[in-house]
Amino acid sequence: MALKPEPPLADWLADLDAALKRSPTLFDGRAIILDLGALRPDHDALQALVADLVGRRVRILGFEGVETIAPGLPPLLVGGRPATNLDLPKVPDEPVSTSITIEGSVRSGQTVVHPTGDVTVMGSVSSGAEILAGGSIHIYGALRGRAIAGAARNPRARIYCRKFQPELLGIDRLVRTAEDIGTQLQGKPVQIWLDGGAIRMAGLD
């Protein structure tokens, strides 16, 4: 999973705090790639940002979007891999893209993680539940919890649901909380996608 801090940083951290208030375990057990391309912090600012994120229980795997990183910090990454390995590249096997179907609903406290393809939920996703998919997410009932599509760095992934009441939405590296979403689409069939580096939403009817 990746996070992309954006200026003004104070507002971005406030949005992150809002997401964590709704979902305190959002980052538990996950290694996060920090994309600094929009921020370009100096050494002191980066140290402060790392401290802020560690204080929020965000475990940083490495950084992308900058050319150098000071000693003592997590490594510089390119495409999710250490940049120091680029001189001797190894071409990995392509992961097999698969899809899974959840018969029924995903209940509060449950997490479904499927990094290699789409996830289809025949029921609903309850408040406090989470779906994390490498591809798209299809929910035939209500989305009341958290749905993060394109977690395998797939900006073409989409989220579809029949009843739109989410706590949090994410596609690729972008996240929006309930406070950012508004109420105009609440309770309606909705699709969510990326366009121009922003999360877009529209009714399906």
C-alpha cells in the first residue's frame, strides 16, 4: 500500500487522522510506500514527517518520488523495489491475475485482502469491514466500510456498489474519507474511478 503526502502537509495529516479515527487499525500489519513526488521535502522536513507517521503507527517500507534519502531512513524505492538493485535487475515472474467472489457479506471487523485481482462481494460490506484488492471491487449490496481498489498500483481499477455509504475509499495511492465524500450520492448505486489524478464518483442509474 502507498501513501502520497500532498501540500499543505498539515491538511493532509488532518485527513489521515480523520481516516484513522474511523479505522484505527487501517495500517496495522502493513508496510507503506511513501511517495514524496508531490512534496519534495528537505532532510529536516522528511525526518519530521517520518516521526509524524510513526506516531500514527504507520510502518514505512521505503520512499519513492525523490532521488536521494539521508542515511538512517528507510530505503529509496523504484517501482516498489530498492533502487540500489537497479544495476543488476531481475525480471520477476508476472503475478497471475485472479478474481475472488465472497458469497454473502463482509462483517464488521473482517478484512478481505486480495492483491492479485478483482474482489466481488455478493452481499454488503459492513461498517468496520475492509476490502483491499489489487484490481477492481464489485459490491452487490451496501458499501458501509472501507474499500481500497488498485492496491497493486493499478490506476485503472474501479469500485462499484449498489448502496453507497462508505467510511473510506481508495484507488491506487489516493484515499478519500467519508468527510471528503459528501452526501449527494449516499444510498445510491455508484461507481468510483481515477481521472486526472483525482478520485471521481458518479451514480450508476
